[in-house]
Amino acid sequence: MTEKEKMLAGEPFDPFDAELAADRDRARRLTHRLNVELCEQDDTYRATLRELCPGIGTALIRAPFYCDYGYNVFAGEGTFINFGCICLDLAPIRLGRHCQVGPGVQLLTAHHPLDAVERATGIEQGLPVTVGDNCWIGGGAILCPGVTVGDRTVIGAGSVVTRDLPADCVAAGNPARVIRRLR
């Protein structure tokens, strides 16, 4: 199994692998083009965005936007991602339909060993981030590796989501906790 296949399977992998390094270089070139060269949300911008992130469909991402690979970012119809979003997409990042993602949001899948000796080897793993339909993620929020957010949930600005959140609630804080039910 190649290191890329391990990464895509959610297993520990070596991020210094040449194929993965080439994939990150490709993503870096495309994000540079989006963030620096293409100022208009025109057909060229949308084509470049879909080349970088083929799984975003009709979603709109405003520059600047940063990701490791791009091909692990998925967004449903009508989703809007505001300025400065960071997607560390070692594992799938899945945003449902009609989500609103505020500026400066970080969607992080990179997980490292807790043991210092093992961590020093450089091996890492990706744990997916999944957000349901019709969610609103407030500006500056951070979603940590492995979390799932239920449909219609609102995450307060600046919150740090460290564990799963149910559907139909408002969550806020560090760590984020449910502060109100919506239904």
C-alpha cells in the first residue's frame, strides 16, 4: 500500500512521501493562483477552484483559501465558505448542503501520535471532519480532527469543537459545548 493509499484509508502514513509532497505542491500552486492571481469570482476562478477541490460542486469559496491537498474537501450544494478558511485535509472534510462557514474558520483533520518518541518519527494520520446540512460555523471557529456536527447546528464564533455536536443546537466556547437547543 502506498503512503497516499494509507492516508486515504485513514491509516498512519509518512507525509514526507514523494507522491504526497507532489500533491501538496500542486495544491500550493493552485491556491496561490486562487489567492493572488484571480481577483474575480469568474469562470476561470471557478474552474481553478474545482481543479483544486473537485468535490465542492456548486459551493463557493472566497479567497484566500488554504488546504493541504484539495481533493479531500467536499461541500454540498449552496455551501458558502468565507475568507481565510484553512482545510488541513489529510482525511475527508465534508460540509453538507447550504452551510455557512465564517471567515478564518479552521477545519483540521491532522492527528499526531501522543507519544513523543512516536511523534518524532513524523508519521501522522487524518481523522475526518463532517458537518451536516444547513449548519453555520461562526468566524474563527476551529473544528478538530474526527468531529461530526449534526444538521442545522450553529457554532459560535471563536469556538473550538473537540467532540461531536448533535443536530439542532447552538454550541460555543473552548471547548465548544451545547448552550441552547434549537428544536
